[in-house]
Amino acid sequence: MFRLLFLLPIILCAGWYLFLRHNGVPIKQGKKGFMYILVLSAFVLGFFVLMMQITEYAPSNL
């Protein structure tokens, strides 16, 4: 699951883009939403990296 975490901002940004297009809102006006998505995704990634460091997680080669 951790390997697929990079998809989180891509999927959220794509969903936000489709929402903006569906409602006729210009991309320039919805730019703040993209920033929120990227900041939230960076926070989630940082949290998981911190937890990996705290627990000394080492992925196995299964």
C-alpha cells in the first residue's frame, strides 16, 4: 500500500480538475484547491516517513 501512496495527489488533483471542469470554474480560480491537495499530500507523506523512522521500518523483499 505504501508503494501506491504517490497516487494520492495525482488522483485528488484529477478529481479536482474534473470537478472544476464540470462546474465551469476556470482552472486559475481553482488553483488554491490544487495547493491544498499538494500540501495535504505532503503532510500525509511526511507523517508516514516519520512513522517509518520512529518504528525503524524496513520493507521486506516478498
